Amino acid sequence: MREENKWRSFLLAFTLTLMLLAFIMVLTVMAVQPSMPRQNSRDDPPEISYRPVAGDALTMVVVGRAQDGSAGDFLLIRFNPQYGQVPLAMLPPETLVTLGGERLTLSEAWERGGGVSVREALSERLGITVDRYAALSRDIFIRIAQKTGTVVFTLPYAISYERDGYSINIPAGERRLDAQDVADVFSCPVFEGGALGKSELLGDLAAAIVNQNLDAAGEKLSSGLFKLAVNLVDTDVSAADYELRRDAADFISRLDTDVSGSLAPAGTLLEGGELELSEDYVSLIRRYFGAAA
């Protein structure tokens, strides 16, 4: 796929959740199994004759790209409509993975072979099957996100920093964030709690974006969004991937429930700054993303 607009400074950290917004709303749907965090059932969902099947499931990694081509954080998401579910996990670029038996970080996997290497490294380390990848910049995210909607989110602390000569200030508390605001949050260079704190906050924000914009996955909006997104980002997602899951996405878009939940990473920060995921966390990922056969 062609790359449009060479990436400005899309977060030192997390451009990818933004892509999540695009594709998650477009050709994926998020929800949660009974024990998945953050599920809030509202009224009973409408009666729908169509029911998704196991073959509709798809796991994707979304990579945020900076102007120089380097990667920010990595968003792992799974479209699992059979269970009304799309769990997500925000992983820092320093997360240790394996590629061909070699230990390296996600950012190093990206430098070595782009999205394909990242997809393979995550599959190997986590013991799951990552089917597709997508990478985009801050500007591209904003263009796509403007087609979806806003998100109401409670920031635990104020976001304040300088970028390109401008002051970014978003107060703490409940806020309605538009696409530009979301991009500004993701672009923040410093988060409380370091890499793990950043991943937790951005993961929760990504889940809120999905839950509050499910109608973008519906039949009326998803086709146009998909065409826009797939032509603006570097991805191996195909039109066939979308068409095969179109009905499933529409099904999820009509569920009257919070469908997305974030699995905040857990592990050990090594002296060199790398993140070694705990085996308990890896097991949790396999539980919600499906262990590879």
C-alpha cells in the first residue's frame, strides 16, 4: 500500500492507537468476554438474526510512525465478533519479542522488516497468530478519525507539553476529545508511570474511542471509512479481509454494550530500558487473543 504524507511527529509513543480508531471502527469490532475488563452491559441488545462465526476473527497490530520512519508504540487488537469481543493491548516499542529465535525489541523488529517483521515477532513471542499489520502517522490518523466522531474520556492528570512551537494543554478530568485532541494526548512525550503508565492510559483511551464510536463499524459508514483508511496507510489488510467481515462488523456496531477492553501490559523493566513481559501477562494475551494452533 502506498504511504501518503510522510509522517510528522506522531507521538514519541503512540501513533498506533490512532490507527486503531480507523481500522477498529472500520473493519473490526471490539467487545469483551465475560471476564474481560471494562465491560458494561446496558440494555438488552436488539434481536439480530445474523450471528458471527469463529472464522470472522482477525488479529492486527497497529504501528504509529514518526516523521523519520521510526515506530512509536504498538497496538495489538483482535476482532472477535463471535463473542462480541475485541480486546486490545498497547505495547511500548521497548517490549522484548523474538524473531527467528532472536531476542529484540518491537522497535528493532520494525527497523528490520517493517510491519511484517513486527507481526511475526509478536506471534512468536506471545504464542498467538497476528494476521495483519497497519502503520500510519499522526496526520493520517486525524484525517481518518475526523470521519468517525469524538470521545468522552476522563484524563487522570493534565496533558501539557510543547510541540512544533505550540503549547498543548488538556486539563485533567472528563473531557470530550476530538481527533486533534486524541492525537495530542498520544503525542505527549512524558506520561506518569513511564512506559507502563503510558500504555495503560492510551489503552483505556483507545477502548473508549471504540466503545463510543461503534456506529463507524456499521454498514452505512464502514465501507467509506475502509476505502479511506486502506488508501492512506501502510498495511497488508485487503479488501477481501473487509468484505469477509462486513456483516460481523455491522453486527457488533448494533450491540448496545461497551465492547472494548484494554489489557494493560505487565512485566519487568530491565536496566537497558527494555520491557520483559511477565508470563502471566503472556498467558492473559493468549486467553483473549487465542493461542496459536
